[in-house]
Amino acid sequence: MNKDDIMKNTAMLTAKAVAHYWEMRAAQRRRQEESGRADQGSRSAVTGGAQMDGFIDLFTELITQAGIAERCIFRKKAVELPGFFRPTKEWDLLVVSNRTLIAAIEAKSQVGPSFGNNFNNRTEEAMGSALDLWTAFRERAYLDSPQPFLGYFFMLEDCEASNRPVGVQEPHFKVFSEFVGASYMRRYELFCRKLVLERHYTAAAFITSSPADGIKGGFGTPAKDLSVERFAKVLTAHLTAFV
């Protein structure tokens, strides 16, 4: 499969993963409502897990297309890596071959209505995980592994609340100008870009989707430099060295 075919396949698999995400959320909500144990708010569609499986399928497909054997890809099981500040951290997908860490990928999402607190939690989690991995890497926790690919994928619900400008508190010092009046969608875009700019992650992808369009596979890409296609190209280029 040539590069053009891989990119076309990436778009198709992304749409399929988006549809799976919304289908799983709806199914989990229905099951909890039918059992009479529905969680409060949108938590009912989150506690069941598995929504992100379609995106892990996408990354798995890209990795195997690059020539990596499936036995080297780990998801759901054996996904722990040693940390420096904590004993281990579970990643959503790992590529490990011959005791060499090749890649680690984290895939996250967020829906409304509570964007504020969840934004802080997501950003702190992503930065902490990267710091923990790279420090452990420096201390040779992954033996003689060369620098691995570290990827971050994020999908945000496209809705009125995520597009609304958000105020900032400046009781002592001014915040950076790009955050003034920025919506949570814009904040996530900035965050994902800065993760790569500051070399915390090798590549990041950021997409948005609404329940109505997403169930049909619809999604948006707010920034070209954070597209799934670009993420796929960087990942594939890294993997090529190990094939």
C-alpha cells in the first residue's frame, strides 16, 4: 500500500472510529438506564469504557501497515511501562519488539457539559505521563531502546459550550495572550500543539465531533498540523526504522 492509499485509509478508519465512539456511548447509556442504575449527567456514557477502541484499531492498522508484526502491539493487556515518579503507567497502546520500546500512544476524549475541570485534569494527566516516561527513559528503564514515538490523540465534543469563549482569572499576572477569550476547543488545540512544540510528545492529533454527525462518522479537524493524517505520517516514518 503506497502513502496515498494509507492516508485515504486513515480518513476512512477515523470516520469509522468516530461512529464507534458515539455508538458505544449511546449503548452504554441505554444499558444503564434500563438497569435503573444510570449515573448522573453524562457520566453514564463514560463509565462503561471501550469508546476509544475504534481509534486504537486505527493506530493498530497503521502500525501493521508499516510492517510491524501484530505480536509486537499491545492493547488492553501488558500495556504497563515503568515510570520514574511512579512504579508503572498504563498506556492505551504500546509497540515493543525484542525488549525495545518503539512506541506508546495515549487516546483521550471529552464531552460536555463539564469542560472546565475536565480540561485541567486532561492537560495535567498528559503532561505528567510524558514527564514520567521521558525521565524513566533517561534513567534507562527501557534498557537500550532508542527514543520511542510518543503519541497523543484527543477528540472533543463539538457543541455550543466547547465553542463558547471562556474568561480567564488574572489576579496577579497576565495570562499568555492566546488564551484570552479562547474557547475550550481553542484551548485544546493550543495544548496539543504545545505538547509537540515542547517535545513532550512526538506527534499529537486533535479532532472534534458532535453526536448527531459523529454517529455517521462525521468529524472536524480544527488545525492541519494536528490532523490524524499528519499524526499517521509521523508515526509511520518512525516505525519504518524498525522494519
